[in-house]
Amino acid sequence: MDRPAEELSEKLNTFRRSGETVWNVTLYSEIDRDFGREVLERFAVAFSGTQLFVPKHYDPDHRLVSAVGEATARELIARYGGCVLDVPAGLLGAQAFLRRRGIEMLKAGHSINETTRALQVSRSTVKNWKKRYVRGTK
């Protein structure tokens, strides 16, 4: 890590424990680096644009577990337990994941309404995907 990024990361680490909010500057890059792109995409799809309270102790019913799996959830709880994660909106990878999933659903015959509800995106977004990427449909 280069020195300015390292200094920023050190400053953010101090905020994590002295304050309650984990700033979003490095959150996605840390998850990508430590857990991989697939986990990052699942995390972003589940929590993008929200504030997520991470419990201090593992709870198998917490939504973090269903989003990223037990092992990753335990690691995130160990790292961020008791903090509020300010999760940035619009990770490009999450957007691409949603688009791919939406196109798959449309090609499999799901309606625009079904796709909208399943992926929690706007109806106009799904209509645009269908128009641009799904041939032979209206």
C-alpha cells in the first residue's frame, strides 16, 4: 500500500473504534481485498446505500449472515462489531451483477414485475435491460 493510502487507512481505523460509523472510503476495497470479489458483490447487493449495524456478537439470524455466509460474517463481526457501516451506493460490480441477474431472469421468462421485486431495482431499469439485452421481446 502506498504511504498516503496507508495513512488514510490508519486514520479510518481510529474512527472505527472511537466513533460509531465506519466511513465508506475503504470499506469496499477492504472487503474485495480480504474476502474476494464475489463476497463484495453479494455484500454490495444486500447493503448498498444503507447504514448497517454490525452486532458485537455473532447471530446466525442477522442479515449479514444470509448475505455473505457464516465464515465471512464472523470475520466482519470480529472486525466491525458494534459499528455502523456506512455502505456506499452504486458499486459498479454490484450494478453489473444486478444487470446480469436481471437479464438472466428475463431470458428465463420472468416478468418485468417479478424481476423488479426480486432484485429491488426500478421498473424502468428492468424495462431498459429487457429492451437492450433480451432479443425477441417487447
